[in-house]
Amino acid sequence: MKEFLLTTCLTVIGTGLYAQTTQAGFAGKITDENSRGVQGASVEVRNESTGFTTKTSTNVNGDYNFKELPLGGPYTLKVSYIGYGEQIRRGFNLNQGDLIRQNISIQNASNVLETVELKGTSTLKNQIENLGAATSVTAKDIAKLPVNGRNFTSLMDLSPLSKGDNIGGQLGSSTNFTIDGMNAKNPTSAGSTTSRSGAPFSISIEAVREFKVVTNQYDVTYGRAGGGTVSAVTKQGTNKTQGSAWVYSRADWLSSPNTIDGKKRTNDFSTYQYGFTLGGPIIKDKLHYFVAWDHLQDTRPLIIADITSTLDEERFRITQDNLNAFVDIGREKYGLSNDRQFGSFDKKRGSDAVFGRIDWQINSSNLLTIRNNFTSDLNKLGLQDNKPITLYESYGNDKNIDNSFLATLRTSVSANVTNELKLQHLYTYQNSSPGDLLPSQNIPRAIVENIVSKVGSNDLKTTAQLGGHRFAQESFKNNVFQLVNNLYYSTDKINYTFGVDLMYTHASSIYGSEVNGRFHFGASDSRTALQNFQDRNAYNYTEKYHW
């Protein structure tokens, strides 16, 4: 099935914008000795760590305004005007949502002997007002807080209205995810990743500078969200070459030597996550890079009717003899593999996240940012079917690939006009396939219902399955193209934002539950369920078509 979706949004508002990135900037008023606004004063901001520099001039009231500045710092604010002494303010760091207001008074040059410098405070924080509750998670929070699995979305729970992907009591599908101000929500799963079996992460936590959870908002500046928005901003390189490397492990020897039912564990139970980051200058004050790689290798036991005692028979509601009979019939009558079909197995999962970003200060008016985020996840035996006992061959594999390419151009058109243009291609792919013991075309399922087993004095019943996983032929592919342009226009009285957001989605999906058919076997008046299974006497057959 192919779907085409085009979404368009045009916004004209006094403050804010539709698809925001940093929401950070400086604003204030420049006055003279008599506290009157100075028109035409030159105001310059510079990020000392990257060399990013932009300028503006004050309006008739002496007001100045910088929008959508790159995060980080320290920033230096410099004010100059003919006939007046230069004023410099240093030491400001910008986080997502910071709007730092600095009112500066300048004096006639005849009254000052040199440039006046004052040091700001890196902890100064003036949040832009949101029409709703918001929780910011800064770079320091991400670095110091323990995160199981190192997925930054786990820290969403720091918001009092968040529980997992659910915000404000709404479904997780009502939560919008953005990275660097652009859509990061998967069209198929309506979540941050494609995975049917829960991919460990959608971006390396080492590539996330900070993020914000905005809830209960009724503001046009945040769209595509019924419950709330998770807005993340990525890291960038600076003039200093620096990096990191890490290894996090849950070693097998740290795990209990016994399973939950007291048996001696024979399978590996470990998780290793390792990677690195590196960032720095290509050309100082001009061109910078940042890269990150994160790898997760998870191995754990997969237990399928591992019966070694009467207690196990009670727990799985089937005797060892009946389970053996079910498997023997499958091999004799239905072509079931001679490979081991129940017991304890190794289940392995491998995931990678690769992030790269380049920031290029083309000139004093233009900053170009190009970044790419790639994730891959292969979850072998990650798809379990819906019956109490599912043989090994019925487990399916889950493969997921996501890639986001984003180009951003910030342009200072004039002293009172700033434009930010963004273009993104988001690609998502999810494929469910049969396990390694079955052909890629998959095979039907055989479900034997109400197998009766005598365990002690009790008659216990259960249902067992062999054959292919019912979803093991589905795949979903999406190509999402998004263009966002925001223009900021400042007048003497009002600051305007004009925004347009165009999104085109091309979805190619194969839905196919039970396309190979499903046979049901049960007890009849004179025959048990296993006997009818041996006689190939199914009481029902179901087949569905993929589309």
C-alpha cells in the first residue's frame, strides 16, 4: 500500500514560530546618559567557542533583538556608537529557550577613557514564556543523571506530566518528537523510532545537547502534538578539539548464575554499550565538525517451555511427554526442523547510532549547518507470537533503519530581518521477517488448542504453536520531506514572525497478518487435540491477504 500525504502550515504571529530550533537569543535596549534610547547603535554577539558572529542595529526606541542563535557559549555582547565609548558584556551561555535581556547604557566618549567590560553570568536564564508547562533537561542533567540503556527519552520522566512517551494522560502517539526543530516522529509507529520490538534509541545520547518537554500547550508555535512535544537540540563542534569514549557493561558474571525458577543458567546474559565522540575545528572560527558513534550489543536468554521438573509442567501447563509429542508430530507430519525447538536459547540484538554535524560560518550574514543521524537495529528472535507456547521456529526477526538528513541556513538579511531556512529528508524502514529456520516467504501457522495434560491431580490446558510468525512478512518504508522557513521582522513596536512548514510523506507499506494462513486444531468428541493434529484434521482455516 502506498500513501501520499502533504501537510502545509503558514503562520504569522507576533512572537514565536512554528517549527522552532533553539528559541534562544538576546534582546534589550541601548540608552544614553539621559536614559533615552539610542537609534542606530551597532550591537554584535559572538560565540567565543565557535567564532559565530552576527550583528544588528537598534531601532528608533533603542531596542535590539537577536533570534534563533546557536546554543552554547560563552557569548560576548559588544555595543558601539559613533561618539560613545564601546561597551562589552561577556560570559553568557545560551540554553534552549533562553532569552537573555541586556539593557546597556553607553556614555559619551569624552567621559570615558577606555572600553567598558562587564562579565555576565553563565547561569543567567530567562525562559521564553510557553502557554503551558515545560521541563528543560540541560546538558549537565544528561551528563550527571544515570540513564538505563542511555536513551535520552528516558529522562522525559523528569517532567511531572510525563510517563514514558505519554504526556498529560494522552496516548504516546499524541506526543510529537523534534530534533533541531524538525520532525523526528516516525509515520508508521507514531513514535520516535520505527521498531515493532522497541529499538533502544533513535539518536545517541552523546549527540544530544539538551531537550525540553512541553506539555499542555495551546500555542501555535508547537504543532503536530495532542499531548505534548519533546524538542531536542544536538551538539556542535567548537574551536577546541575534544572527544570522549565510553564502555558501559552489564557483564554476564554480574548476573545471577540461576534463572528465576532456580535453574542453573547456561545462556549469556550481558549488555555492552560503547562508542566515542569527537569534535573540533576544520577552520578556526569558520568551520567545525562533531561526530558520535554509539553501539549496543545485548544478549539474553530466550526461554521456551524449558521443562525440567513437575513445577515447570505446572507453570507451562503441559507435561514433557505432551510437549515432545507435539514436536514429534510437527516433524513427522508438517516438516518441522530437527533443530531444538524448546528450552533455553541465546537471543542477540545489535544496534548502532551514527551522528555527524558540520557548522560553517560562510560570512558575517550566513551560517550553514548540515547534520545527519543514522540508526540501525537488528533484533534477532525479537518477534514473539501470541500463543502460550511458541516453538523456536515461530519467532521472527525485526530490522529497523532510520536516517535523518538536515540542512539549515540562518541568514541575517538586514538589521531588522533574520531568516532561517530548513530542509530535511527523513527515511524510516522496518521489516519483519521469519526466523532463520524458515524460508523468507514464510509458512502457515498451526495452532493446537486446549492440549490437556495430567499434572499431579490436576488437568491443565494450554495452546501450542508451530509455523511462521503471523506478522513476519510485513514491511514499512517512509520518505518524509520537510521544508520550514521562518522569517523574523522587527519594527519599532512589534516583532513579527512569518513561518511556513511544508511536509510531504511517501509511505510504502506491506500489511500482511496471516497471509500464509492459520490452521486450528482442537479436541473433538472422540479425538484429543494432539490426535486431530496428528491426523491433520483442522477444524478451522483462516487466510488473510496482504495489501
